Amino acid sequence: MIQIDRRIIYLIIALAMILPFFFQMGLPIPITKEVKDIYDYIETLTPDDVVILSADYSPSVEPELSPMFDALFRHCLKNDIKVIAMSLYIEGPGLIAPMIQEAATDYKKVNGVDYAFMPWVIGYSIVVMNMMENINRAFPTDYYGTAISELPIFQNIKNFEDYDLIVSFTGSSAYGLWLTFGHEPYGVTLATGVTAVSAADLYPYIQSGQFLGMLGGLKGAAEYETLIDEKRMATMGMEAQNWAHVIIILFIIIGNIGHIAISRQKKARS
């Protein structure tokens, strides 16, 4: 057992990561309060309400954060809630464009009527401040180059008074921009989705009431997919992790059995 070729181990781990995309283990995904609070809040919104989803991340953290964005965007479309999709990061619009188009097709929603997709605009904090005062000042056109004054969705969306929830998905501290320039001066309700390694930093903000809730890592995204009953990218990713963890634990057990056996052999010889 000790002399198993490491290439065999690599092959088994690879299979454990690939097969779950075809054969799911179906382990339950417990729902945390921080995720449930966001879901429950969106459930209370009406078709006249507006949710802003800001994909403030780069490709390096996309595997964790894109499934979150996808799940919340679909939840809003499913409930006929107006959605404004955007990003403070230059890479963001390109990352979320395919998800937006796919969800809009699935739910038969129309750009500019049921949702809006905004382009990247330089400025970070300036963009947020302009959005709070006048969204026309922040985004003269949408992602496709259409003047937002021509889009029906913006007839009743002007400034912070019209935003019912803002969710920032980020692998950095970009959520702090929304907190500093959105929640604190204007009282806009905030939530966030962050990488698993950053989740611990958010609990003080949640406990203080500055953030409504949080999705932490791929598990947080899988929890949200479970809540909306759409098991997609995050759920499959968690299945792969579950299988890989089971295989690793088995190899640890095998390694320890081998180590104990060798130790006993050495004692017997001595």
C-alpha cells in the first residue's frame, strides 16, 4: 500500500473530480443563515423593486463568484424583479455576459425592459457615488451602447432611493466601496458574495447590520442554488469537492494502515 505509484493516485483524484459532473453523490447542502437572509429578502421584493448585482471580480476568482452571480440573477428574473447587472472591474462585464444572456433566454426576459446590463466605467468609488446621485451620470449608455434614457427599465430608476438591494460579488475589498459610498450615507440595503478565504472578514459587518447577508465561497453559491431549486455550476462543483475529499480521506486511511503495518514488522524483526 505504501508503494502505490503516485500517478495512480493522480488518476483516481482526476476521476473523482470529473465523474461527479455526470454521476452526482447527492449529499445534502445545509443552508446557512447568512445565505437564507438574502434569499428571504429577495422573496419579499415585488416586480416594481430594483436589485443591483455588481460583479466586482477578475477571472482568478471566477469559479467561486460567477455561480453566485448566476444564482441571484436567475432568482431575480424568476420573481420578475428588475435587475441592473454591472461591474466595477474592467474584466467583470465580459465574465457575466454569457450568464446574463443564457438566463434571459431561459426566462424569456428582455434587455432594457426586465433587466439592464451596464458597461465598465472607470472610477470605482466615483462610479458608486454617481450612481447614488444619478444613475444617468454614472452610465450614459448600457453595455450594448444604447442610451439608458431610451430603455424602459430606467423610467422609474434614478438614484439611491430606487435601489432596494445592492449585492457586490468580489474577491477583494470592493464591497467596502458600496458600504462607504452607498450604505453609510444613503442607507441602501447591501449584501455580498465573497471568496471562501474572505468570508470571515465579513461577519462583523453582518453582525452590525451593515450587510444583510453573505454568500461565502462555492458552498454559499451551492446553498443559493438549492434555495432557488436550480442546481447548476456551484452544485456540480461541490459534488466534485465531496468526491475528492472522500478519496483523499480513503488514501489517508490506507497510508496509515500501511504505516502501522510497517511499524509492526520492524518491531517484530527487532
